[in-house]
Amino acid sequence: NINHNKTYDENFYYPSSAGQGVDIYLLDMGINTNYDDYDTYKGQSYERDEKRKCYADNDDNPYHGILTSSIAGGKIFGVAKKANIHMIAIDFSQSSILKGLDYILNNGKKHKTVISLSAGGGSYYDHSIEDKINDLLNEGFIFLVPAGNSDKNVCATKYGYKFNEFTGYNKLIKVGAVDSEIKNNEIVRSAYSNFGKCIDIFAPGDVIDISAMRSDSDILRRNRGTSYSTPMVAGV
């Protein structure tokens, strides 16, 4: 009973064709595909690309990348359950991000590709990063980044001392987080989520963490952050 005696359905619904024919590129720690969420639907007309592991920094179970890709396009927990998931393993340095974006620019399908970068940057402006972003957007790629988890206003000009990467770059879709629970008939911003006029959209940031699941346990663990609300919007 959310308001004016109108009922509210708290379930999330996704069409069975969600994501089919679309590529989601995630720049993150990497991926380990030994989870049921990464079904390739072998033999179906919408069969996905082959499973391959990749990771940076010698981490063979890169939880952050596993979680973001699961949310975006996983069969069980994902939004766009039939999208092709492409992981670009990075160490979050400027050089690795630039190389990753350049790879997408040269190999991604124009107007059929969504990019999700769940990384928090520094407080300085990088002209080469902005140029690469503009190249991608001009070619028809959709690009999403998280607002960050410091409960602060992150919207400022690129030459101001409060510039925040990546929310400081224009034209990117910046995603904040809201609590899944409705409180006093309102959907509220999560206490940790950054905010400001440059934040375009908010989505739930409290998610199921498949990277922490074990085959010998039925315990579901949770994680939270704008890193996870971002791939959710990417899936949508």
C-alpha cells in the first residue's frame, strides 16, 4: 500500500528476450565463468559467445567483475539475460582503461553495444580519457558509470578542484543507488550513494553476490554499491 490505497508490486520483471543481439562490455577486474549465471544457451537461436576466463592482477576469482557481469547479463540474477557479456579485464589504471576503451571502439558493434565501467576515478581531469569517451559516443556506443559511494555531491566543472572522475565527464550516463526497501511510501537514495545534478538515474544497489556462493552452501550473500546499480541500468 504505497499511496492512495494503490497496491505496488515489488517484483522486477524482464522480458524473456531481454538483451538478445546486444553486447554488454564491462571494464572490471575480470571474470570467472564457472557459475550457472553464465549459461551460453548452447544450441539455441540466441546462443551466446563461448565461456572464457580473464582477469587482471593474478586474481583468478575477480569478485567485482563477476558480480557486475552477473547483474548486467546473468541467466539467474541478470537483467539482460540473453545479452552477450564481454569482460575487458583492467587494473583500473588510466592506461588500462584507455586500452580497454580503444579495444571496444575498434571491435564493438555500433548502436548495438552498451559499456559499463564500475570504477571510481581520481579528482583530476584527463583529456585523453574524455577524447576516448567522445569517440565512443560519437560512434553510437552507450556508456554508463557509477556515481560513487562517498555520500557527497560529485558534480563540478572539469577545471574545478572538486572534479570527480568519471562523473565529471559530460554525456556519460551516471548512476546512483537507491534502497530496495520502500520507506514511508518513498524510494530513497542509499546513504552511501553520491548525488548531484549531474547524476542521471538511480537504481537498486543492494544485490546478490554470486562470487561469494559455494557449491556446498545454499547461503546467498549480499553486496551493495553504485558499482552494482550501474550494470543493472546497463542491462535495462
